[in-house]
Amino acid sequence: MVFALLVMFLFNCQRLDDLSNLDELGYDAEYAIPLLQGRLSMQDALETFKEASSLTIDDDGLIRFQYSGNVISQNSDTIFKVINDELSGIPIPLNRKRKVMPLELNTPDGLDFDLLVIKEGKFAFGFQHEHPDDVSFTITLPQVTRNGNPLSFQAELPGYDGTGTLPTYTTAFLPADLSGYEVRPDASTDSVYIEYELIRSDGDADTIAFGAITFLDLKFSYMEGFLGVQTHEGGRDTIEIDFFDNWVQGDIYFAEPSVTFNIVNSFGIPTRSRVNVFKVFTVRADTLPLESPFVENGIDFPYPTIDEVGQIKEEQFVFNKDNSNIDVILGAGPLAIDYDVDAVTNPDSNTLIRGFITDQSFYRVQVEVDLPLYGKSIDFLARDTFEINLSDYEQASTAEFKLLTENELPVGVELQGYFYNENGLLLDSLFEAEKVVIGAAPVDDFGVATSSKEEVLYIDFPEERFAHLRRAKQLVILAKFTTTNEGQQPVKVFAEQGVDIKLGVILGIKR
């Protein structure tokens, strides 16, 4: 990034804010032309990258590149849907000979609920009989209550005369509203029962010819108990890292990179991450996996207890160099991170932990990558391309550029440029050889620059070389970066640090 900002400043004269004091260049020539003077700070550079939303500055001024993945989210619909699909709209036959029968629930494996609150839904029932006497029919679900009263209905039918259709009663066209009913299984049997009875007009109990109940359009607002060992798929995502977009070769090492799992959870049950995939693609076409005990064993989500219904718990889990190999895989020129993270509820199968979910329960996980500009680089090479036009200087035959720099950054830069014509043919190079154009500022033991580094550079273009440049349409700049002490010491780059630059040129004019 320092390279991109430097060359942008050097070759874009319209960025000049201050052209005063150019006599400090020290030229004593009739055709000396001051080109630019100014200061490029890292704070200025951040304005250029503002739209990327990937740069931040700490309170102490340290610059960080930050990248975020999409939010992985799940809610309680998955668990509730299984029960809804099992019950809703499917008639449940009543056994004609039994007066009490359990309500069979095909719940997720291992689910054992203590309380289920119905948010919306309808209940319908119907029956037929074949007795000559008038009958009275009562149906009750004692474990389904509202305000302490069980769900119960009574209906009457006339006797059957022995011909035609059996007397039939149904509430299918006017079902009962179940909103607000609570379902609590019997404490001794852990079941929900249906109780029904048919009484003939002579007072004797008898059987039905046929009967059934139906639940319609169920929605639940609350469930409590042991809610099973369930895997919730989070989905796969890729984080693109553009830091190395202009990379050509070399090594760069971030001393303290990290990957943070930002976890927000309102499920009231133990939940643990399951990392199916977490790998880094590098500029050298390597694929490096994240290695950590927390990848193998998972990350436990914070969760509200049964006494904290409605609360949301948040936590940040950070993979760093102390608990993973993150410094190795992010120090290898990352281009992208591919990850796939699921969540497993009740991962330890501890049925003694009674949890809850509501219709508002959810969890969210977002993965963030943090690359602070605290690291080291060895011959880290980058490139950029600029459009130029030197054909306007018809009277000039030679040129000598004078570049004065004062660098506060702990990064040294070797520059080389190549001039190409409109057909991509190489015409000449900016320097005859690579040069240390801007030396790195010295640093202390903590990698913080202690003073600036001044450089003066002359770049001579005699007549024959300058003639080639008249046809130049493109300048490709290569910059090789090495931090202080030949890349052996991690350094920190701060927002207020920058480079003071003065550039002028002496043109030799044909007479």
C-alpha cells in the first residue's frame, strides 16, 4: 500500500496543495522547472481508500486492514418446523376402543420438551357413531392448557336410524383457536394425551365408529426442555483480501494478524461451532488450513440460561498466533479465506441441562480478518501502471530530475520504472539499475520509527535516452519494499507518518 500511495503522489501533479518554497530544491539553472512539493501522509492515503471500508486507525494511530465475511445466521424455525410439519393439517385418528391415547410427536432426535407454547394455530375434531340413541361426546387434552384450563370440547348427535350415512359431527369449518395454549407433557410418563368419551342417552359409555383430530397452521413461540443434539448448517463463505492485488514477488509477514469470530446468540441452549472448512488461498497458489485446538474441538457459544429468556449473549473469539497457526497462513500472502462453519446444539448430550428457544431466538456468526500494519517484509515486490505523454516537450533535448525525500515510514523502497510505447514495446527504464530511492526510517525495539530518513536522488536523461521517452505512453513502476534492518524486525506503520517529497527537473533546450 505504501508503494501505491507513493507512486500516485509522485506522478499525479494535480494533487499538489503547496508549491511554495521550491527554491529549496537548490537549482541554479536557466531552465529549472519545479514540478511538485508536498507531503504524503498515511492519513491522506486513508481518504483514498475510504470506500473500501477495510481500513481503520487505532486510538494510538496504528493502521489496520480489516476484512469481513457475510453474517452466518440461523433461527428457531428449524426446530419448530419439524413439529409443525408433523402435526399441521394431518388428521390423527382416534382409536374407537380406547378412551385415552398418547399424542405421537415425531420430534427431532433426542428432543424432550417440558413446555411448548403455541403462538398461533387451530384445532378441529370430528366423530361418527352408529348407536340408535342420542349421544354426547367429550374430548379433552389435559396437558394442553390456557390459563390453567385444559383444551376441551363437547358435542351431541342424534341416534342412528340404521340407514344412510352415520351421524357426523365436525368442527373442520370452524376450528378452535389455539393461541396462547401451553403444552406440558405428563410428569410421570412424559407424554401428551388425548382423552375422549361417548355417552349414550341412557347414560352408558360406548364407542365411536370413527373419530379424528387435526392441528392447523401451528406456530410456536416458546419451547423448553432438552432440545436435542442438532446440527444447524451455517453455510459457506469466502473473504476476498485485496491487500496483495498488486503483488509480484517477495515475502511480507504480519506480526500480529488475527481472525475473530463475532458470536451473537439468543438460543437458550448449549451451542458449539463445528468448523468444516477454514483455509487460506495464497498468492503462490498454496492452500493452507487453519490449525488450532479450537478448530478441532469447536468454540462454545455464550447462551442465556432458562432464567434469562429474551436476553442476547455476545462474545468474540480470536484466533491469534498463540492459539493457532494464523500468523503463518496469513503471513503467506493471503488472497482469500474460504470457510464453512456450522453450529451444534447440546454437543455434549447432557440431558440435565434444560434450555429454551423462542420464536425470536437466533444466532449469528461473522468472521473478521485483522491485518495490522505491524510486520516485516523482505523484497516484497509490487507493480503499478501509469499513462504518460512526453511528446509536448519538443524543444527539450535532455533532462535531469532531482528528487528530495524525507521518509518517516519504517519502510525502504527500491524503485524501477519501464517506459512503453502505445504498442507495448519497451523503450527504456527509469533507472539504469534498481536504487534505494527512499530509505527506511530507523526504529526502536518496539518497531516504532524514532526519526526520519532523508535522501537526494538525481536521475539523468541525456539526449539519446530522452528522445526515446517522447514516444512513451505508459510507465510501469515496480517497487520492492524492505522494512528496517533488512526485513528482520517487525515495524509499525501509523496514520500520521508520511513522506515529504520535492521534485524538480532541469531541461536542456536546443538552441
